[in-house]
Amino acid sequence: MAELQIRDRLAQVDRERLRADLFHLAKDPLPFRKVNYTIPGHDRSTLAETDDYLVGRLTAYGYQVTREAVAVQAFRCDQSKPKQQWYAPPLPDDPWYTAENLYVERHGGSHPDEIILLCAHKDSQSWVDSPGAYDNAVGTVALLEIARLLAHYQPQRTIRWLWCNEEHRPWTSVTAAERASERGDNLIAVFNTDSLGGRPLADHAAGRHTNVTLYTVEEGRWLAELCSEVNSAYELGLEQSILQRSTPGDDDGSFVKAGYGSSVANLGSMPYRHDYYHDERDVPEGVDLVNVQKSTQLVLAAVLRVDRDGAPASR
């Protein structure tokens, strides 16, 4: 894809679409996205209703959605700990539920066996009644917007989307990563999109738009550096940095553990310092949609560059 075409795609990232999807998933009609909360009068959990919404959107864009069922439990709540760490392991006898991974893809033309994966956890915290706007409705809607923009794009490499669940146990990205490995999928790049724009309220008030790209093993450094490169090349205006994790973490970590070292996470800050992390006050009204739009553009640009150029031969 030529540079002008990439710039044209980036310009089409629609802030109002991001806003509409965000408010739907984190306010009205869905206050939460978890297996252990059902809106009074409804017969499906808010997480199942989230899946229905995403499937409806993706189907309207022309995708065929694959659902992958995973048995999960809700975390318990331990209020003796600091608020952001109230989650506690479920007991063996606690209820089990079915959560789903959702997949769509655009099949590659010249290199279909090389797969670029975008993932985001779509659930909110199972142990607290938080709307989870930053964590992680923003990542969910960012991937939905990228899917919309690439619905009629013919990639060289296969582009696959995964909406998983990380605020229940076990993380459903573990199942996704392990099954990808069992199939022998050649994932050349994994982009985890989580808490885009999540940063201290003081940075928000100061108008600072930030993004941090995390990688875990040396194999993923090139992908993190690419995220910084596209921020500069396409003048996205983010204060962009890269950091190496000491151990695998979050949904990208599930793929690192499964042998896919070219995995990164994009988020608003690290250490993560959003004031309302894992808190009932993590509401969509507090989200900086300009930052989310720019971070969505960064992920889209990096995906398009990997599709065009492939992964380095030396990785």
C-alpha cells in the first residue's frame, strides 16, 4: 500500500463512531461487560450482549464472525487490598460461565499464511461494577473501527481480529494463543490494544496525548519500534515511547508464552496511571477521544506497514 493510501486510511478513523460505540458498550444500554451481571429484565449477561453488539456490527461490515467458547469464572472481590487490586482468585466451587472469543479476518492475497493479529479484551472487571471505559472499551472500539476501515481492503497478508476476555479467569486469550500454536499459525505480528489514552488526569487536563508500546522479548522489539516510527512518519502527534516488559503480561503475554515473540501492547501509560483504573468512575465521559483516535491511527498504520513490508527476516 502506497504512503498516500495509508494516510487516506488514517484520515478515515472516525472519532464520532468511536464515541458512539464506546457509549453503547460502557454506558447505555450496557453499563458493564461481564458474565456475572445481567440487566434486570434481560435474559443474557452484559458480556453476552456485548458479543451480540460486536457481531452485529461486524456482520454489517461484511465479516463472518467465528465464536470460540471458553469456560470462565468471575474474580472474587477482596476489599482489604488497595482499590485497584481488589480482584482475588475465584474458589473452585464458584460458578462457571461460558465466555466467547470473537474472530474475524481478511484473507491475504500474496502471503496468506503470514498472519497479523489484532486483539483486545472486551470485558469489564468481573469483581467490581465498573463501566471499564478505558479498560477496555476503548481498545474494543478501536479494533472495531479498524475492522470497519479494512472491510473492503485486500491485504497481502492475512489480518485477523480477536476480541477476548481478560477480566475473568482464565484469560480467554490463553486459549486463543494455545490453539493458534497447535494449528501452527504463523503469527508474524500481534498487536494488543488495551486502555488507549489511559493516563493521569493531570496529563489529560494538560492536553498531553500519550501512547506506550510494550514488548517482552527481543523478537518483538522491531514491532515496538515500528509503532514509534509510524507516529513520526504520519505526524500523529502522540508522545510515544517504547518499553520492554520484564515478564509476559496482559493478552499479548498469552501469545508470547505460546511462542509468538513478535507481540506488543499499546496503551496510554506505563506504569499504568489512570486515576480510575479498576474503579466505578472509569466512565466514557472521562475518555479523551482525541487520544483514542490518534492511538487507533497508530495501530492501523503499523498494521498496514506490516502488511505491506512483512516482518524482518532476522527476527
